[in-house]
Amino acid sequence: MDWKLSFGSVGLIALILTGGLIWYNIQNAPREVPPSISFSEPAVINPYPELEGVHININRATVEELQQLPGIGETKAQAIYDYVQACGGIKSFRQLLDVEGIGEKTLRNIQPYLTISPPDKKGQP
């Protein structure tokens, strides 16, 4: 007897075997994650080591100080400064989202380097 398999037959056999293996693994998979397996947050490396320990008071910062922040150039620094001056000081970092050019990502990048304290007694931030 002469056994000849065509490419279609080999493909069909491979498909059936693959399906059987998938079915077997699904049937024998644990129903939940075993308690011995735990997931933790990945370590985050500081992308701006040169800013380690830098804390800029947003209500008292100058345009030059604001330019030290990651992703903040002269234009955005001036916009932040003008906004803080117009508000008489901010109480929440979320207020910075009202500044043109500051979005969620930028706020996330600069927030670790900012602090908030009341404006100076002279009424100026």
C-alpha cells in the first residue's frame, strides 16, 4: 500500500493536533491564580536623575525655575507662571491642566518635582 500525504492533509492533521492540545490545556488549566504567585508593581527607574531632590514651589517659582522641569520650555513655563499669578496661587496640581499645553502626561512628569504652599504674605505667589 502506497501512503502519500498532500500538503492539505498534513495541514489538516496539524490543525487537529493543535486544536486537541489547546483543548487539553484549557481543560487542565487552574481555575484561578494560585496563591503562591503574586504580582507586584514593576520598579520604576527615575527618568530624570539630574532632578533628584529638586522641589519647586509652584506658587513662588520663577519662569527660570519652571524651565528646569522635564518637558517645560520657555513658553510653557511662562504660561504656568502667568496662570499662577492670575489665580493668586494654586491649591491643587490638577489646576495646572487649565494651562494651555499642559496635559495629563506632562502633569504626571512634573508633579514629583513640585510642591504647593500658600503665596507670600505680600499677596504675590
